[in-house]
Amino acid sequence: MGKILTSTVEMTEIDEKIYKLFDFNFEGTTTFELPELNNIPKEFGIGVFCGSSGSGKSSLLNNFGKEEKIYWNNNKSVASHFDSVDDAIERLTAVGLNSIPTWAKPRQVLSTGEGFRADLARKLKDGAVIDEFTSVVNRNVAKSCSVALSKYIRKKNIKNIVLATCHDDILQWLEPDWIFYTDTLKVSRGLQRRSRPTINIGVSRCKQDEWKIFAKHHYLTSKLPVSARCFLAKWENEVVGFGASMSMPGKIPPLYSGDKRYKYRGCRTVILPDFQGLGIGTRLSDTIADIHIEEGLRYFSKTSHFRMGEYRQKSVLWRATSRNLSDRSTPNKRIESVWHNWKLEKNRICYSHEYIGPDQKSYDPKWTKINQRKENQ
């Protein structure tokens, strides 16, 4: 038998008349029996209480601790509330809050979805308990946040985070280690792992007019080059992202004097806030790059965005250029102020890569020569 909770109210004339009308036998005391917590592991990454309102989720959550109350100084930015630059970047991106302009705002002006993610970012630690998880946000935000949160908790090996939610649509995206269904009193252990749905994104050419939907979400500029080739990303017929590229006129670099392909570079990649955290941005960038490669072009891209840059650092699809992560603040007569007729940023260090695609032999003459030489030895 589980713990019995009781609550008592002072009966009034209104109470007596209302409950008599509905033939409800009530004398001021309500009791509720909490289900027993059986088959819950002592150590885990993510656990979830899932069930309808009033089924005991919040009361059961109390067995694991109290939810932390987050306080914000509204005279300071969201980002300034973290321990360090690295801590802010890691935690904010861990909940899918990837918009740099949003980091610069005070908490009080954020939207409901942004505020939910910002609060969650500061709660992430061993033993955290979070009630009403994703209840105040739309379901796209709920899914994207669940994916980003799950990845961060696994990566950082955070232990014993327990969530309570009435939405079962997030479970396959969150991939918890156990789920206690408070309506049926059943426990599912490990069955949700590796069940995350595949995200199929359609990418197609589009007109520049589509940029107006995304302009305010780009973290550097709302402008779009007039010569840009534009691409639109859709998920289940819903617009989620935008990408653009432009040609790079100029001389062929000496290292690639044998490669006569025309060069293009990525100039915009934007994912709408509700869909950030699902990994759509990196895949959209790869797809656009692959389209150019298939057309017989070379494709370059640079970014100062940590998530995009680090993805490319590890990806076999991208190769770092000679200017990757280099300090451009020091004058250099040889390089001067442009790279492939591309104006260099002097005030920030950028990731700089060329897309070589899955078939490196087809797109990289230098790689082919090296390997041919090894094969002939």
C-alpha cells in the first residue's frame, strides 16, 4: 500500500449546495493514495513520471527532491547568469536555445518557449527534478528540447534527473531510462532507448522572398546578398529552415591549381527557434553543400557558431582550410583582408571548412594523389 495523502478544507454554504446538486458525498476531506515506486533503478540518467493531471506525478516527484527555483536579474543578459563562457554555451545549446540574440536579452522579455529553455538550462545538474516538463510550450519546442536535453545529459554523464509530464509525445524523443505511468501504475525500463523517430527534411530551391521569415533569427545580419541561391527546408510540410550560398569569384588557390571547378560558399543557415536542437541546421548545411558538389562545384563555408563549427571539425564530410580557427586580428600582408574574395572577419575567430562530401576521392585531388602514392608503394 502506498502513502496516503489527505487535504482538508473548511466547508461553506456554497460547498454544501454545489456537492448536493451533483450528488457528491464530501465532508471537507480528500484522500489520495500514492502508488508505490517499485522497479525504479537507484542510478540512471533520465527518469519520467507520465500521466494525466491529478494522477500523482508531482507528489511522486517529491520523493526525488524539490524543484529548484530559478531567479533572474533582469538588468543582465541570460548568458551572464552562467559560471563561464563555456558553461553558458554548453547549457543553452543543450536545451536547444541556439539563438545568440536571445542569449543577449534579459529573461523577462523572452517568449514562453525561450523562457522555458533558459530556466531549464540553469537547472541541469545531478539529481534535478523538473515538474510540468514541456507543458507550457508548443509540441515542436517540446520535441526539439527533449532531443537536445537527452544528448547533453548522456554526454555529460549527468545522473538521476527526474521529470514529470502529462505529454507522452515527448518520450520517444527524450529516450528516458525509465518511465512510470501514473495512470496505469506500470513501469517501463529502457524500452524507450533508441526509439527516436527519424527526422526527414525536404530541401528545395526557393525564391529570396522566403528569407523574410528567417531574417530576424540570423545571429549576425538580416540582409541577404542579391545574388544568393536560396534553399528552403521543410519537415512534414512545415517550413523549418533556410539556407543560401553565393559564388566566389577569384583566382584558383595554388594548392588546387589542378582543380578548375567554380567555387561557392555558404552565406546563411537559419533554423526557426521552435525547431532548434534537433540537429536540422548541420544536416541542412550538409545537404546544400552536397547539392553544389553534385553540380560539379566546390563548396566552402565559415562560421563563428560553436555548434556548427565543432560539428564540421569532427565530420568526415568537411575539411578544414588553412584559415580555420586562425587569429585574423594581426595584420598579414600576404592574406590582407580577403580570402577567395571573401571579406574576412577581423574581430572574431571563425571555423573555416571546405565540403568534400562522402566520396572523398571524387572531390579531393590532393587526397587522391596521396592515396595513390601509398597504394603504389
